[in-house]
Amino acid sequence: MPFLKRLLKNEYGGVAIYTVFIAALAMGGGALAVDFGRVGVLRTQMQDRADAGAYAGATQLDGRAGAQTRATSLAVDAASQSSGIPGDGATLGVATVNFYSTLTPDPVAAVDDSDSQFIEVIMTPKEVDFFLQPLAAILSPSVGANSLSITTRAVAEPSAYICNTPPLMMCDPGEADATQSLSLSANVGRQIILKEPQAGNNPAVPGNFGLLALPDGSSGASDIGDALAAVEPDDCYSLDVTTAPGSKTNQVKDGINARFDSDSPTQAANVINYPQDLAVAADDSLIMGDGDWGAADYWTDNHGGALPSGVVTRYQAYLYEQGLEYAVNGSLTLYPLPATLPVDYTTVTPMAAELVEAETPDDDSDGDGIADGDDPDYDGVPTSVASNGAARRVVKVAVVQCLAEGVNGAGTFPTDGNFVEVFLTQEVPDPPDAAIYGEMTKPLTPTNDPDFHANVRLVE
């Protein structure tokens, strides 16, 4: 009995017990801090990778065919990132890419490329193995037997815009005839007409005069005329454009013809008028020709000899006459030459510049009051060249689905990213035939036009 009392009262070694207990807690806390620190680092790494994928993919959501495929490819391959934290040591990969037409009030899955407004990137889950699982399990009910599964997601949307663009639009003739869609490279070289709509069954509708309000909302004749005459328009348009009512015929004529007029200080480097497509010349109700403009006859009449190899379209003749080097694949043209020439393209190198020049510059062969030397029907030599040279006769045009969108007068309508590059084939004639005649050189996309930009923002 006395021994037991002494044992119970013995305090030697009590500090050691507390020390061991506190040390165990400290070690456990340290291990726990390391575990959750690793979780935080991995979560950040995976979120960064999801954000990068969403950013990259959203740049491709332009409403065009193949948008989802291109966006998915970029989202999956946007970045190569790995982490040493997961037990498998694999790279951080994308599990799922989803597309939505709207997010509010509830997400709605996109039907196809045209209504894909948002991209969601979901990462492949990764496991974090814990050093001190029992304590972690007490503090976090999400912890499994030995690890925690982590995934992240990001949602982004584009806000695309295209710059250096005059206030021009046209209804897509592809609405009435799918083979005439301006998104098809097969239609490069065909003549297209931007003008007040003709009577009859065509994609143009009442109230559409082929003009846009400026991005700041102004749509006065003077403002639009100045923008059309600008050497390099300052304006940038989003994928939604606002049409401008009224024909503004004289301002349109003066604005476009600043590229051809001998009194203008900003002429193109070659001001010759090229023939219209034969079908267009025969039927002024057409909005698109067939690309047959009598190239061989034009060359023989103006230069003598056979049509050079590499001259199929009017745009190619325009470049060749200036002695500029370019590349061709049939009607398709690359100018300026890229650093690496794509497969199937051939470089065309003219011997020298050979602009069409009037044989009798002081005569007035057609009696229009303009001497041949100043008349683009007879002479292509400019008196003063604009700073952008050959590009002076190339314009970007918004393409709108007028029938589907019910375009009629002023209103804001989607382009779904459809713009087309047009070479102006001739000066605008006097009213009543005050049409803008052009030749399609290529459909524009964010990948082939440096003036096509896509602002992207994360929304989730």
C-alpha cells in the first residue's frame, strides 16, 4: 500500500510524456500542412492549365464551320504541363471540352458551330497521395483511403473583332444557292456586286443598301463616305454589325472612287478598270458572277501576246501588271509572299512592271469628258499612290445572312464571323448604276487575316 501511494505521487518523467505528445502533434501538423500544401499547388497548376485551354479554344469560336473542332484541338494542345505531385507522374490533361450557346440563367449546350458562344474545359482528375492520411481524413471528409482526387474547370468566351474595315456589308448569296456561299474558297475569283438590291428573287432584301453604320453608331452620309475613302480605316467591327439605311449614292461613289480618281492624292498603285464577269455584264440582276471575265482577251488587247501563267483572276492581273511577286494555286492568291509557301502554291515573278497606258492620253475615246490618260477604262498609271500601295483596292466586307436574320433597314445583326476580302475591279459608275463591283479574293478568318482579332475572357 505505501508503495502504491508513492508510485501514484511520483512525478518524475511527466514532462517527457507531454513532450512526446506535443512532438507527435507537431509532426502530424507538419505532415498535414505538407499534404494540403501539395493539394493547393496541384489545384493551382490544374486551374492554370484549364484556363490556358479555355483561352486558346475560345479564339476559334467564330461561328464558322469547324469552330468546335478547331477549338477542341487548341484547348487540348494549348500547353504541355506536368506535375510531380500526382502519384502517376503524368501530364495534366484535358478530360472534356463542352460548348454552350448561353450560360444564363442555365447553361444550354450548343447545337453546332454557329451557336457555340462559350467553351468549357474540364481537366482529367488527379490523385494526391497523403503522407498522414488518418489526420487528413479527420479534417477533410473528401479524403479517400489514402488520397484526394482533384479536378478543375474553366469557361471562356470570345469577343472577336476585325479592324481596318470600311462600312460595307452584303447579303450572303449562299442563302439562295449554297454553291455561292462566300465562305467557300471555290468562289474566289468570282465577281460580287455590292449595291442597292435589284428586284426579283435574290438574297438582297428591301432596305439593305450594302452599308454599315460606323462602330461609334454614326451613319450619316458624310461619315460613311469619309470611312469608305480612308486609306486604312481606323474602325474595328465586332461580329455583330449595324446596317445603315439609305443609299448615300454620291458619298459611296466618291469614297470608293478615291482609289481611281486622278485628282485624288490616295490612288491605288494600278487604277485600271477590269472587265466584269461576262454573265454580270449580260444580267445586271446578278449578285455573283461565274469568274469568267475574258482574261485572255483583256491581256491581248492591252499587252499583246498570250495571258501569262499565274494570271487567272483580275486580282492576279493587277499584281502582275505592277511587277509584284505573288504565289498562286489556281484562283487563290498569296500576297505578300509568306515566309514558307504552302503546298500546291507556285510563285509568280513578272519580268517587269507593265501598267496599261493610254496610247492617246489626251484624247477622249468614249466621249465622257475625261481624257484617256485620266480614264481608268484606258489607263492604269496613277498620278499619286496611297501609302498602302497595292492594298488600296482591297477591302473587307461583312457578310450577313439577310433572309435568316430578316434584315430590313437599320438594325444590328450577327455575322457569325463571316467576312470576305474583295478586290475592287472597277470604279463605281454614275447613277443609276452606282454599284460597287468586286472580285472575291478570300474568305476571312482569324487565322488568315492579321486584322482579325479575338479578345477572350474567362467567365467561370
